[in-house]
Amino acid sequence: MFRLLLLTMVITLLQGNVYKTQNDFDLIIYGATPSGIMAAINAGRMGHTVLLVEEYEHIGGLMTGGLSFTDFISFEVLGGEFQNYTNRVLAYYTEKYGPDSQQVEDCHFGIHAEPHVTLRIFQEMLREFHGIEVIAKHRLNKVILGESNAGKVGISGVRLIDLNGNKTVEYEAKVFIDATYEGDLAAMAGANYFLGRESQSTYHERFAGKIFTRGGVIQSGSTGEGDQRIQGYNFRVIMTDDPDNRVMIAEPEGYDRDIFTPILETLKNKKVAQIFTEDARGILRVQLLPNRKADINDIKNAPVRMALLGGNYDYPEGNTETRNRIIEDHRLHNLSLIYFLQQDREVPDELRKEAQKWGLANDEFTDNDHFPYRLYIREARRIEGEYVFTEQDTYMAPNSVRTTLKSDAIAIGDYALNCHGVSPPGELYEDLTEGDFNHVPPPFQIPYGITVVKGFQNLLVSVAVSSSHVGFSALRLEPTWSAIGQATGLAAHLMLENSLAAADVPVDQLQRLIHEVGGKTVYVSDVDNGHPYFKAIQYLGTKGLFHQMFPLGDVNLRPASNLWNMQYREAYPYHQIDPEKQINDELAKSWIRMLNLDTESSETLALRYSKNITRGEFINYLYQLYSQ
């Protein structure tokens, strides 16, 4: 009896005290990033029980961990749950400081928020749905596979290490979403994934592989050769020039001045106009937030970089110890760089004194020495899905000012093909970061297939989505990931309601659900989600109704004007519908033909319904007819 008891104790210890929970869920989401949060909210809204799991102590990913200056190009791309978030940010600053306050102006309609404000709002949004349970400080230990069906793997549960009590717990669910920046759940389940850079020949992308660019022009020495180098990481450090809230950076433990002395020649030769700058003339990019704070970021191709280029190659596939070491390396590099620029006596006086105006914000990350919680993982694994998003998916469609039509679109994006580089300058060019590129396409659609993990029944991915390195460079933004997350939450609902595999979700129904909650699947510059014909315009626009709306002979494309001297721009031209304009017969007939409506001849139908009504009214009529 004693031997049996001893054997049982040993087995228990070897298994790490695995506790099987009694609370099974409809959906488990691993990664409480903004994308994971939006997925949870949308599944919870549909009445499902959701377990949202986060490895770190705080939910919200980068948006509560430093990245507070949100990247996109035009406001018209925002919709759905992310727009709900920005509306709450604006309401928070308006209520606390007044509608005419500097804080309201600096939040720019709710897109810029202090990290602690974003954390508060995310928590409020999640608490509104009782079916959502959130657990932090739980790290994935094992993915438990279930039965396969039609050659596709099923997942039945996950084993997690509870970092609070150092015990192991298991949870079961019917559907799973990987919302981590790293694609950890999918990779641990055995999914295939892409890492690093494809060669130029893989997908015939202009910016693939080894590349040097200057002013958007590809330079000699660019071979297009693929490799496993990873786009550079850095922290998004929250700093302030307010003396009452400023904490100056002390000499970091492990500081090595010799690492930074080569910078002195660059500074003394006046290659840097100032240390902290709102443009690309310096080293630390100041992106202003409410309450005299700034999100400090790396500057692409600057002579001195926050990004520790080459120091992150082992991160995506690294174990916990490897990742922690890389995180600490980046933390030390960022703190040491700022400390050197502010305190080293050989830094030119005018630059050093200017740099000393800034310090860490005393009221942010108060449990982490005022330093951000999360390293900015611009890119890690990219999980192979039913579709691979590439540079070509941002190209203009034939005879159109719009990009390639995606009739299965679940979200839209509006940002550059943008990479901060993979290797420091010095290889061929002393002033060019290898792997850096930046090219701004028109707004584009994002297909459902990039979220459906190839070879799996019940697994979706909302961040580490299926794409090439170049394609991912246009997707890797929190508003875009949030929109994809919202769509995966609604896709999970359809899977649960109809006992469907991820690949079998009826995208038409999914799109209608997305539109119901204000999400966008096609870019329209003059009809937002408060408009009475929003759903009709989004749905039919996703069918291609507006792709040939403007004859190319009448188009004179010019860059949209910038807003507030930032990367934000006015709406992309020739993407308006003008819903209040009267419809004409020619446009009415073309729309009817495009939809292949066969109830009556296109001419008869157009003449009957296009007299003295607006474009919006006609589109709404077509929507009702098409739905029938």
C-alpha cells in the first residue's frame, strides 16, 4: 500500500500537478492581445462561454504595454470593435478633462491613449459579457489533440502552467483561437508556419528577400535571396517632459558604455539634428499622447537605432528562457541608449541637454519600474493557412482604382508595406538598413483564408496570420489585427452554432455578422457604420459593386493630404459612393449586370427603380433583392 501511494505521488510530481478543471468552454483564446480581446467580445456577445488566456500579468498586449500611438493611414479604415474602443477613449478624456481640453485634442478622436487608460477600457469592455473568463499569468504547456476528421486535426484542450501557483491546469473547448504575436498555440499543435523572409522567386514579390531601398527605390546589391532573419524589435517606451511626472533613467544594471561610443562620431558630425524628434531627423521618435506623454519609437534607417537589429533572430522559436534573455537584451539596449544620450559627457552639450528634458512617466507601468511590459514583436511566426496573403494582394485590380477584389473579405487594411529592417547597416551601404522597405498601396481587403489553419478543424489564428514576410508587413498593426480578431470571434460563433470546421464557415453569413457590428469588409470613404445603408454598401461592395465605378480615364490619383503632420491622411481618393447623389441609368445597369441579377432584364429593372432615387436607396434595394 505504501509503495502504491509513493508511486502515485511520484507520478503526480512528474506530471507537474495537473488539475483537470470542471469548467469547459465553447471557445478558448490564447493571447489577450487586442485581437484576442476583440475575438472574445464578439463570441461572448453571441452568447458563448469564452476562456481568454494571457501569459503575461496584464492583458492588452502591446497597446497596454507601450504601443499607444496607433498605426494606420486613414480613419475610414477603422470600424467595428476597434472603433468602439476609440469612442470609449474619447469619452474617457472628454468626461475627465472636458470637451475642449488639451487631453481630448491630443487623443485625436480616441486613437491615442495612455497605456493605463487602454488597460482600463479593455477591462471594462470584457466585463460587459458574463460568459467571458479571463486568466492572466498562464503559459501554454501542451495542446491536447482530439479526433481527426476528413484528414484534419482537431484540438480538444490545452494544458497551462499557472505561473501564480506553479501548478498545471487543463481546460477543454470546442473551438480555439491563437491570438498571440508568436503563433504559439498553433505551432505547439503542430501547424506548419513560415519564418523569416521568402525569396523573391517564391511569390514574385518586389520587396522579398535581401533588399536595400532608398527613398522607396530598390538599390543595387538587392539579391532577393530568402533567409530566416526577423524584422527588428524594440520597446515602445512611454516618456514625458513634464517635470512633475518625470522619472529620469538611472544607469542600468549591465550598462556598457563601450557599446555606444561609436555613436559619438555620428553625433559630433551633426548627422543627427536632435535626439528626440517628431520626424525622422533624430534617434528617438516622439509620438505625442495625452498628458504631456509620448510613445517613443524606433526610427527606420536612422543612424542610431532603438531596434536591436539581429538580436531577435532566435525569439520566434525560442523557449521561455531564450525569449526572456532576448527581452532583457532589448530592455538593456533601449535603457542604455537613452541613458548614454542623456548623461555621457562626450555627447555634444546641445544634444545632451535636449535629451535630458525627457524621462519615464511616473504614472505608467508602476509595477515594472515605469518601463513597458511588452517587447514590440513586429513579426514572428506566420502560421500557414488556407490562403497566403502576399504583396500582390495589395496591388490594384485590373481597370480599377481599388485593390484586388476579395469576395471572402473579413476585414480591411490601410497601411504601407513596411519593414524596419533585419540587419544593421554596414553590408554594402553604411547608411542603409538591410531589409528596410516602405511602399504605400491603396486600402486592401483581407480574406478569411489567412485565419484558417491548414490541416486543422477547429483552430483559427488572428495575429500570426498566413502571409509572406512582405504581405505581413502591411497587416502587422493593432487596428488590423483587432478587425481580424473580431471576425474570428464571429467565425467561432458560426462554427459552434452549426458544428462546422473552420474551413466550412459560410463566409457570406460571416460577413453579414461583421457588418451587423460595424465591421468593414470593403473600403468606402464616405459611408461609415452609422449610415442607414452601411450594411448594404459593405455587403455589395465586397461583391465588387464599386470596383469599376470610376473609369480610369477620369482618374487623376494624387497622394491624400496628411493630418496633423503625422502619418495619418485624408481618405483615399476615388473610394467614395456619394450615396445622396441621384442614380443614373448607366450606373444602375452596370451594378445590376455585375450582380448577375436575373429576375428581370437589367434594363427594365434599372428603368423601373432608378428614377428619382439616390444611389444609396438603389444600393439598399439591390441588397434586399440580392439577399432574397
